[in-house]
Amino acid sequence: MDPRINGFDYRRVTVADGVTLNAAVGGSGPALVLLHGFPQTHLMWRHVAADLAADHTVICPDLRGYGDSDKPVDTDGNGYAKRTMAADVVALADALGHERFALAGHDRGALVAFRAGLDHPEAISQLALLDVLPTLDMWDVLRGATAAVAFHLYLMAQPPGLPEELIGASPDAFFGHFLDVWTRDPEALPADVRAAYLRASRNAVPSIVADYRASAGIDVTQDSADRAAGNQLRMPVTVLQQDWGAALGYDAAGLWRSWASDLTHRTVTCGHFMAEEAPAEVVRELRALLTR
């Protein structure tokens, strides 16, 4: 059996027609939903969730298409739109008795959280976004040879067929590559956790690709509409990210400020998997956000 978050109950919650999410739930108090990134599952929050459960109801789902959640076939390009995945999250919280909640997301989960903040401001009290840029800004800053660091974005943006075949031919090598190169502290991903991430990812190649493909399609369309309309995140926002701006030549805080007026932006020194490499720092920033 894969590792679990100690002290948390596991539930399966229906959030849409034919879609049930696996979620770990623990603690009591105001609700906080934590969304994982790639190539991970809800388990990435194990340290942070256990701490915050002392005074919050902490909900850690596997996103649609990941982990032990359902993986519907994307038939029309909307199945893994961040709008669709954000609606899942709001439905999950509501089903668990929380009409309003704080939300934090890492990597792919941060893009889902970003969309939830734009689409459901009445439901999101505070928003934390870890180590991403909004989709439009992400594509804009990837230029020239430096864009090679994001080769997987371009691979999975291709039409259905080839990306799934290539990744499916050697999934552990593909997903394991990111677990290796994106961490500065390999001990933060112990063998049993790494094995759980690889198992979950190799069993979800089509849906993971569909999630990324949406970020080169429908997500761009929907984010562009929000930018054109001047829509912004209305709630307090905290962004934690590595210093990618210095590496790729952009002003990360400035990009985020165009989307969020009530913004706290912090640069971290750990690797990408910050909730596992620097959980105390992440907890500290989340607790500060929850008081705003």
C-alpha cells in the first residue's frame, strides 16, 4: 500500500457526472484545500497538512486525472481545462460542508487554484500559489534555448497520440526525470514516496497529458478572456516560487501583480518540491496568509 498522510481519513467524493475524487481529510476548524502538482499526488502535502490540521480542516485531494481519483477520457478538449478541474475542487469542498475555504496549490494544482480564484471568488477566502506562473505568462517567458527547461510542456501540447505513446513507452524514466532534477534535497522524496508518485503517474499517462494539453489550448483561451476583461484575483494572494525570473529574465512579482492587487510574493531557496523540501517555510507562509 502507498504511504498515507498520518491521522487523515480517506474519502471518495463525487464532484461531477462520472468523476469521483480521492481526498485525505484531517483536523478541524476553517477549511483549507491543498492541491498537488506534477508528477505527484496529494501525498506531497503530508508534512504541511499534518501541521495545519492542528487548527484547520485540511482537505488534500488527488486532482482529476491523478493519483487515485477518476481519470475520465477527454473527448472535447474541456475535460482537463483548469476551469473544469477548479469546479471539481469547489464541489469537493461543498460536499464536505465548506461553502467557503482557503486554497493552496503547487505546480499544476496552483494553476487549478488560480482558475478557482478567478471563477469562484465567493468561495475562496485566501489563495496560495506555489512555483508557477499564470498560463499566459508562462508561455510568454519561455523563449529561445532557455525554453528547453520546459520541454515537457511542448511535448504534451501535441495532438493526441504521439505524446502518450512516447511517455507510455518509458513512464518511470520520464516522470522520474522531473523528480530527480527538480529537487535540491533528494532525501525529501524518500523511496516509498517516490515509488508512489511513479506508480500513480504511470497509471495516468493519458490524463496527465490531457491536463498539460489543455494548458496549450482551452486554458489559454479562458485566461486570455479574463486578461482582456481586466479580471483579477479578489482575495489575498501569496505566491512562493524559485527565482526563475532571474534565470529566465522576467519580473515574477510584477507578472503576478497584474493578476492580484493584494499580493505577497516570496522567493524561496529550496527546490521545486518546496512542501517536501521546506515544509516549515511553507507552513509559516500559509499561516501568515490565513490571517490576512
